[in-house]
Amino acid sequence: MSVGGLDHVYVETRAFDRAVAFWKALGFAVESQWGEEGHRACQLVSGKARVVLAEPAAGAAPQGPTVHFALEGAEAMQAKLAGAADVEMLTPLSPTHWGTRWIRVADPDGHTWVLETPAGT
């Protein structure tokens, strides 16, 4: 049970095309893109760095960037975090609609952090 590294940073934007242009200017390239007008998303890559950029749900304000860490030993980490006094469990180990499993937690300052593992691990 451990965090194996940074998986990606998730960023929501209301200015999708301009945000993609911003990341491209920083040297990122679009690796994959999905969704439709009004709820588009893509993964941008530069070297080992990955950013998932997405439009928020209709009427929702974009949330701040969220760091997703690669998780190894998901069940053991779930058990450890369940008993941790300084960890607020926002989402217990759950499948995502994009084919992974994740745990969402908040730190004492209310920042959200995500621990994510491929489905079936």
C-alpha cells in the first residue's frame, strides 16, 4: 500500500479551447480527447507530466486543480485511511466511469486529493 507517484493533475475550465491552447504553449500535446460540446475533456502530455482538462458540468463552477496520485494496494490504503483521524474520507474506494478505482480524501485545510489505481488492481 503506497502512493507510487503522481498520475495526473485534473483541471476544469469554462474556456476549453483557450485552455488547450495554454497547455500547448507550455509544450503539452493532446494525447486523447473525449466528450461533446459543453462537456469536453482531454489528456495532455509533456514528457512524464499529464494533465486532464475538462469542462465542468452545465451550470457548475470549475473546481480548482486536483492532484491524482497513482495508488498501489488500494484495499490496504482504504483500511489505513478509514482509521486516520486527520483524513476526511470524501469517497471511499470506488470505481470511476473512466475505468479506474479511486479514493478521494481531504486534508485538514480542506484540499481534495485523489488516490487512483487501474480497475482490477
